[in-house]
Amino acid sequence: MAPLVSFYNTGQRIADSQRSAGLPVTCSPVVGLLLCFVFGLQTLYYQTELNRVVDAYRAPEGTRIVLPG
């Protein structure tokens, strides 16, 4: 049960990061949770969604990004 809560909370934090970056929120914690039952695809989904935040800042690799809020 604890890993499922963790997957859901991770999706929520990514959605919050997208919101803080001024992006439309495209990350759904429910989709990420469901993808954990499909070959463990939640990691790929969450990484893709998290990359949108980094791409929004167009920061060079290795740069620390501080989100407002």
C-alpha cells in the first residue's frame, strides 16, 4: 500500500511543479498510479512530465532550478 501512495504523491508533486513553473498541468497522479500496473511505466511517464518543467526554463544541463512558492 505504501508504494502506491508514494507513486500518487510523486505525481501530485510533479503537477505542483508544473503549476509553479507556469505550465499547464499535464501530469495526472491517477494515470501514474495506473501505469505502475502496466509494466512499471510510471517512471517513464513521470520523467517525461518532469522534463517539461526543466524544458520550460531552458536551463543548461546540471543547473539547479529553484521554483517559486
